[in-house]
Amino acid sequence: MRVVVVGAGIIGVCTAYALRRAGFDVTVLERRSGVAQEGSFANAGVMAPGYVGPWASPGMPKKVLSYLLRPEAPVIFRPSLDPALWRWLRRWLRECDLERYRRNRARMQRLAFYSQAELRVLRTAHALDYEQATGYLQLFRTEPELEASAAARALLAELGVRHSLLDAGQCRTLEPALHPATVLAGGVHLPDDETGNCAYFAHQLKDIAIRDGVEFRFGVDVSGFEMALGRVDALATSAGPLRADSYVLAGGVDSAPLLARVGIRVPLLAVKGYSATAPITAFEHAPFLSVMDETYKVAITRMGNRMRVAGTAELGTRGTELRESALRTLFKVASDWFPYAASYRQGKFWVGARPMLPDGPPVLGRTPISNLFLNIGHGSSGWVMATGSGRILADVIAGREPAIDLEGLTLDRYLGGAAA
């Protein structure tokens, strides 16, 4: 049975690998010249399943409005006349309800913990090295922020996630490179959470998949579907029609217009994230632990001999131009905590579009078209959900029961029961 996967970001590569391991003949189409060149290229690299959750949360609308007046902010909102933006925001506001938030977070964490377990099995099986490290430290600048983390810590305890609440002195003992002049109220240490270079992982997994027999075709644009008898008969591509038995869309934000052409509407919005990656110039001032500044929602991760500073969420604009306002937030946070570790403004800058759904969880599995399947909408959590999502797609297409319950993770929640 031949399966074509559209998209070679981290989600598409993991899907192709899992499909091949399940015995399928797999071809991957990617418009870029290689894998992981867009949203997977230079993300924060953090894999913390216990903190995976929807952006739609109680109090978030008020926070977004407050950020509009700040020179450095974790969220940048640029209003436009795009009706799709306002439809998405209307749905998002509805999901900020406490009960909906809890439900959506549980769905996302179910997938994230499963995916983390799959990643560890895969890493051991292939002896992969993608600059991975263990340990994650959340930093809270103020006492109110630290106190507000109580609910999240209670959930970690409920999930059995190892963590420790630390005062400022304990944080600095655990990570001595933290700049002493920056005000710190305390932190939460998660010793089992991980970080790693997503793009490096994707390249290694691509090589393994190729050795297994997966075919990657780069520089190929997919423009639509050719339908026959209610099924996809072929993909319309820049290289001509391509036929297979089944098709998987894993093309991020660009999956939405393709689906709309066959009458399936999924509210994917491009929420842009930024990063700066700079060589370490003073190793004695560089951290060994990855840290998250909870005030600005910026992660600082050591990747080999480089520092990566990543964060911000920008919505309301199209395109991938770098904006100084977003980079300014990254520079501030990096300079506050590790000012001497690297020359951040001389680093390499990246902006990527994260395909976000208003309620948070991705859409996996079947569609009303029997041979068309989806692996889309992971937002900023694609790296931590990728291996599990790929395995689920392989199981669904093979007709096997996935290892986790897919309630709330399928297209069903947008079609009102039209797809399982």
C-alpha cells in the first residue's frame, strides 16, 4: 500500500518514519530543498510534556490586551481586516473558559506524554544524538507570578511529574550562570524534562527513513487534489499528478487551503515565533540547564556550543519578516539572565509560522474522505508531540487501535461527528 505524506517538517518526517516501519510504501513531498526548513528549523527545542497546554486559557485575553502597551511582550497582536483572523479569535475566546481549558490541556498532555515515551524508544533504538539535554528550570521574576504557579504545580503532582519548587538561592545554586543582578523570586525545576535540536533530529530521522526505503521528493509544490468517486485519486503537484492509495497532510498552516478545496474547513492560524541562535563566547557564563522566563515566555537553551533564545507569539500578520519588536524581547531576556554568554545580536535569527488551532490540540487521523488523513495543528508543541503523532497516523491507516485514546484529537470536534 502506497502512502504519500505532504510536508517534511518534524511532523511529516516522524509520520513517514512510522508509516514505513508499519510496512507502507512511503513518499514524502516537500516544497523546500530539505527537511525541517520552516516551523521546525530553529524552535526553542523544549520538550516538557507536563507544561504542554492550550494558548486559550482563563485570563489570557486580558493578558494579551495588557501586552499591547509594553515595549517587550510575549505576545504581539497586529489587528488586520482579515476575516479569518477574527473568526479564529472568536473561537479562541470561547475556549478560554476554565472547563474548556482543562479539557483541552488534558488532551494535549495525553498525546505529549505518549510522544515523549515514543521518542525515548526511538532515540535508544538508533543511538541518536541531536544535542539533547535533560533538566528544565522555570524562572519567576515576582512573588505573585510564583504564587500563581500553584495550580500548574498541583497538576504536575497529579500527573506524577517530578518537580521541585525552589527559592531564588536554590535556583542560582542549581544554575550558577544566572546573572546575580536580575531580580528572581524563585523557580520550578523539572529534572526529567528534555531539550534538543529539532532540526538535527529531523535530519537524522530522515536519513534512517531513507535507508528504510522512504522516498523524499524536495522542491515539489502541492496545489490540490484530483477527486474521483469521493476519494482522492491524485495530488496535483508542480511535478505533475501523483497517485497513491492514501494521503497524509502534514503541511502545517498550508494544509488549511488544500483542505478547503475539498470542503473541509479547519481553523488553522499562523502564529509566528522567533529565535536567535548565537555562538557561546564565554562558556563560564553559559547555562547548562535550559531555562524558561515565565514573565516573557522566552526559553533559553544551550545547544552544543551555541545559545538559542526563543519565544514570543505574533498573530495577525502574514509572511515571515523579522520584526525588531519581537527580537527586542528575546535580547532583553537573554541579557537579563546570561548577559556575557554570547553576542546575541550577532546571532542567526529565525521566524517560523506555527500552525495553531483555537482550542489547542492538533487534528490527527481520518477525514470524511476515506483515503485522506491529517496530522496538523500542533502549534508550538509540534516537537514534543511529533513522534507520538506519527505513530498514531501509522496505526490509524493500518487499521490498528492507537495506544492512546484519540478523543478530542480528531477532526470530529470541528465537523460535529462527521469523522471519527
